[in-house]
Amino acid sequence: MAQGLQLFDTNGFMFLDTDSSVACVLGSVVVGGSDQTQSGSFTDLKLSLGRPFAVVTSVEVNSFIGYKVNVSISGTTVSWSFPANTGSNPYPRCRFIYGLR
């Protein structure tokens, strides 16, 4: 089986292996809070250049414990939505990053 490129430092520590994924972060988005909507979307044409990913990196702690935004990517469109809010509290502020691997 052929291996990809591997690079090692002078101590023998491998610091690059092309068989592994490397993330390229394209953006960071903050959603939620008292003036925000339940869902939305935007387009980033750079998402067509590789395999996209999105990760929620922070959630404001308030009465919504375990309540976070859902993020999905289809083609070049990033969509986000919160589960239905049945209370009078605003959606928690959440940050997510998206990019390519």
C-alpha cells in the first residue's frame, strides 16, 4: 500500500502526514442572542474547493443547557437553525467555524 508524504523533525516527531486531513478554516459565525432569528443561511463559493465541515465552538451558557445551533452544509450553502424555542428566553449566542478538510 502506497503511503503519502510524511515529514519528521530532527527528533523524529512526525509533523505532517498527507494521509491525514488538514483543516482550512474559511470563516467563523456568531448566531443567536436576543435579536436573532431561529434559522438562516449564507453562501461561500470557496466551499466548492474541497470537503466542507462545520463545528460549533462555543455556546453561551444560560437557561438553555445543552441547547445549541445545528449547522449543515449543502454544496456552497451553510445553513443553521435552533431547535424550537418554547420559552420566552432568547436563543443562546453560539459560534461555529466552517471550512474545508
